[in-house]
Amino acid sequence: MIGFDLTAEQKWLQGKARQFAKEVIQPIAGQHDRDGTFPLSVMKQAHQEGYLTPLVPKEYGGQGLGVLDTCLIAEELAAGCMGVYVSIFVSTLALYPIIKFGTKEQKERFLKPFCSKFSLASYCLSELTVGSDPASMKTTAILEGDIYLLNGTKMWITNGGFADLYLVFATTNPNKKHKGIICLIVPSHLEGIIHGEPIEKMGQRASNTTAVTFRQVNVPKENLLAGEGEGFKKAMAALDITRPMIAIGAVGVARMAMELATQYAKKRIQFGVPIAQHQAIQFMLADMAIGIEGARLLAYKAAWLADRGMRNSKEAAMAKAFASDVAMKVTTDAVQIYGGMGYTKWHPVEKLMRDAKVIQIYEGTVQIMRIIIARRMLEELN
């Protein structure tokens, strides 16, 4: 049987996250968006609540939650501020390959300290000219004895300027393309790591985004995750797990925009009545609700499959593509409903619209998601 009821524990997790978003995130979101500054104090509180380590097993100090449980939390945090949420989320993206593929020794050495004290992590895959095509990355890791010499620059790295731990993808031989990619666990204290200044962004300005350069960084061989030539597979496996979390973040952004637009439409008087009574506005609000509900269900299904150890590449891509498109459409329509007010910085729908755009880009563009979906469809028909 299929059911949509949440358990008492899930409702508690959801309610607690909603309260955190309302009391801790929302009051500071506007200021950090305007200043482009990183809300370090909020990150520390989020760590105390376990929001940075939801998938880490309890034996290593994490919450031991499933992907669906984490999505329930994620929607609420993202509704508070997507920029804050993505900074929280990225630690899970970086830690998951260690959780899934790390040796017991690696889990003990990296997960326990991360959970025991405030820490942030970064996922270092993209480069300035390498995004959708990671097989062409330029960052190299050359094995010399028991040390990998890591050289290269990663770009658009969330938490880049504050991370204690970097999960870095590099190539041992560019000619091998994706088969030459490895994954290294790189503590930020190693000599030769340089992060750039925060990158000025259109939206999600509360998240810290920088370039991170590795110059002759000596990474111990025991920090190699999973083995030679396995990095690409591990990167993709991690994204299958985390894309539902980004999708549900997009749902949170869209939901907040819909709620604000609905409230405004009930108050704004034109032609003698609230604009919510005009059919044109009602259609816009209805389409918002349809898109949000559909996106949420796609994200839930992708998460549900992940929790059961079933392949979810297609469903995760569907959720990410659809939800990010919905967030862009809903926030744009919210600005339209607000009219001139929506185009000013006086009202939060302007921020939500800016925050929504990059969800269509990071963690795989909506175009790449459609390629993944089509490929899986063709495989399934064979």
C-alpha cells in the first residue's frame, strides 16, 4: 500500500525545523542577503541541532536519519532562506561519500570529529571551465610514494572559505577521462590550500562561495576514498542521494513565495476588490500549488527509493529538474502578483526570485537532468 502519512517522529522533525527557520534563519536572512555575509552563528546553531550531519550514522555522532526524513527538514530550512540552507546542506553532500564508501578507519577519523564539534565541509568537483563535464577536469593528484600531490583550482565551492574538510575530485591521468578521477578527503589545515574571496552572486548571497586552490598539497594515500578510478562513480552516487534534498529545497523556496503571494493577493485592492478575487490571479495561485505539490511528491519518491537502496538516478534527476523549474516559475509569478512592489527590495519575493535561479544550475543543470532522464528511459526499454 502507498501512504502519505508522516510518523509522529517525522512530524516532530518537520515542526522543529520549521521553528528553527522561523526563529533563527528568517530574522537574519535579509541582512545577510544584502551584505553578502556568511551567517556563521546560524551555522553553529544548525550544527548543534544536527542539521549538518543528518545522514551520518549515530555511531559516529550523527543523526542517523534517512533521506526522506532529511528532506522533511530541508524544505523547512530552505523556506527560511535557501542561501542559508545550501550552506547547511553542502556538508551532507561532502560527507555522504565517506558515509557510503569510506573505510571504518576513515569514518572514525573524519566523521566523529566533524560531528563532535562545529565543522563545515565542501564538495570540490567543479572548476572554472568544468561543470557539466567533470571528466575534463584539470585538477591533478599524482601519487608519489604514500602521498598524493594535489594541484589545481576548484570553483563555485560552497563553504569554501570556512570548510574544515574538503572532498576533492582530481584526475590521476587526464587522458583516462572519467576513469582517471579519484576522490580525496582533504583536511583544510594541510599546507598549500588557498581559498579566494567570496564570489559576488545574484542570489543565495548568504552562502559562502569561493574558489579553492590546491598547490602541491600533500594528501596521505590513506585519504583516498574507494580506490583508483572510482571517483567519478562515487561523485555521481552522492548526487543521486543529495539531488532530492536540493529539489525539496526548491520546494521550500516556492512554497514561501506562494504563501507570501497569496497573503498579498487577499489584501491588495484593485477595482474595488482584493486581487485574489480576479480569475487571472486565482489561476496563477492554482498553478503555483499544482507545481509545488508535484515537485514535493517527486522529491519524496526519489528520497524513498534512496532509503530502500534502490536505484533512483532517473527519479532524482526528475525531482531536481522539475522542482527547480517550479521554483523559478513560482517566484517569478509571485513577483508579478506583487506588481511594482515585488520588483523592489522592500518585499522578500524579490530575494526568493534571485535565490531560485541558481537551483536550475548547481548540482547538475536542468538540461543535464533531462539527459540523465532520457538515458535511463532508453536503458529501461532495452
